[in-house]
Amino acid sequence: MQKENDHSKDMLHGVKLNDIVTFLVDYYGWEELGNRININCFINEPSIKSSLKFLRRTPWARNKVEKLYIETSGATL
């Protein structure tokens, strides 16, 4: 069982993957996002829907996206 304090340490607690991808696309655009994280769903015919589908099934890619979001947004608690 997680302690309530554990949530305060997770900078992404309560942030939806859709919000993360949308923020990064708005901030960088698809081309730059594909340059920063070289995954096909950001490079070839990118869309939020296809990106979410891929990221939900691919933990290593999701980790990269979440890390870039934290660095870019300055997400802190």
C-alpha cells in the first residue's frame, strides 16, 4: 500500500499522458519532438491518438516523453 507522501514525490501524479503529449506538441511541434525523441509515431504521420496508443504500450518511450515533459515544463512540487 502506498503512503500518501509517495504521491507528493511523483512529479507526474495526476497528469494525464494526453496532457503531456499535447503540451510537448504545442511547445516543440511534431518535427522538433521527433528530433528530440526518435520514435516513429512522432515522425511519420504523427497524431495525438497514434502517439498515445504507442506510448501506452511502450514503457521505454513513455519514460522518455515523461522525462522531456518534466524538463520542459519545469514540473516541480
